[in-house]
Amino acid sequence: MGDQPGPELEALGPPAADSEVLPEGELHAQPARHTRILAVANQKGGVGKTTTAINLGTALAAIGEHVLIIDLDPQGNASTGLGIDQRSRRLSTYDVLTGRAALHDSILTTIVPRLYLAPSTLDLTGLELEIGQTRDRALRLRNALSPLTTPGLGEPAYSYVLIDCPPSLNLLTVNAMAAAHAILVPLQCEFFALEGLSQLLKTVDSVRDQLNPELTIHGIVLTMYDSRNTLSAQVVADVREFMGAKVYDTIIPRNVRVSEAPSYGKPVLMYDLRCSGSEAYMRLATEVIQRERELYA
């Protein structure tokens, strides 16, 4: 599809540190009343989508939520970043979206209590060729999620599902948006940030019009902020002016510990709980839950 909404819309009218114990219950947050599905999306690569999905999920789990991360990126970085090697990925999101397996059969436990993962493999690169001509191609993930998010069917009660999207606006991302209640957008503090955001918002509008009328922007999280760089501060100001209250107060700083953690198969909150990146993701989790409280107030 490149960076434009495609036919699937049109046709459907981070040296290893000792692991630290996470501060369970520290944020005193109230669990979501219903399973909430958030797609972590931005068609630009290198903006912190996977890092945000892993560490926001870990922070939510640390305060008592049950969280499922769905890895929809063929690169599988969310899976690797949570310590899931290729041999453990007997079933993946590819099998789920092609109908070869139910989603609950693909789900694995992780090193983080209450955090679960549906892993991905490179097979996802061929998904569009395989299901691109089917009428329900944009709804495969929504349909797969249905039994897991419906109370009383014997499945774990996930309070949050976070979908890690690939860095493009393709069929995988459209599936995520069609299944999600809201989009969480990581936005790197760089010169072209607003340009990429505009294209993403157009895609959200298209999905809302044709597939998911309830889809909203949950929030925009500014990532890789460098306080020594005046450009970063200007980008923050510009994005806040353009998107207003949709921008989270929390800003994720550029931090070497965040970059190191994935190579050890750990979220940064388990790699170095006290670094600035970990603290920022804990604050972000607080904001996410606060917005959920306001939604159901």
C-alpha cells in the first residue's frame, strides 16, 4: 500500500544490569472496566513504536493490569525485545491472520508478570499476497480478538491489548486500526514529525469512515527528546499547538538504557528501573489510565 490507504479500504465501502523487581501497584491505577485495544502506530520507522508498546505494556502490567501485546511487525522486534526467540514462536500472528490458528493458541507468557505476547515472524511479509483478495482481509484481527475480549468465554481477562504496528500504512496496520478502540501515536522529536503525522491522521479518517466508526486518537507521545537540542523543543511546541490536548504530558527522553534493553531481551523497566526512560514510561502509563478513567467517568 505504501503510505496511502489502499484497496482494502476502498473495496469495503535496549553491559547487562541485574533485573529489578517492578513496583507492583506503585501507581495505584484503576484497571480498565473493559478490554481496551490500542494500536501503537506510525508509518515512519525509528520513532519508538515497538519500544513504546513493550515498555508501556510492562508499566501497565507492573501496576496490576493484564496486558496482551500483539506483534504485527514482520521484523518481530517486540517479540525479540521481550526475550521470545524464534524457536519459541511455534504459532504467530501470521497463523492467526491466515486462519490457521486461533489467537489464544499463539499467546506466550513473558518475563514480565501479567504481560503476554502474540509473536510475529517474517511470514507476515507475505500476508497481503495471501489474503489480499478476500473480502474480510481488513477485519481478520478484529475477528480473532473477539473471543479474547468477550467476558465469560473462559479466556484471560486482558484489560489492555497493545498492537505493535509495522512502519507502513499497509494491510497489517489497517487490520490493527480496524480492531482497535484507539490509536496511540509515538512521534519522534524531529523536523518532519508533523508531516508524517498528517498522513497517519488521513489514514485514521479513512478507517473510521469505512471500517471502524468508533476509532479515536487516544494520544500522541513525543519520543527521543533531547533537551540539549533546540529543535526538539520546537517540535514539542509545534505538535502541542497542532494537536492540543491529544498530546500526552509525558515526553520520552533519548536515553541509552532504553536503546540497550532490547538486546538483552528485556523491557527497560526490568533492565534499569531507575533510568530516565523507565521513569518516563511509568508516567505515560499513569496518563493512559487517567484518560481511560475519564472515558468511563
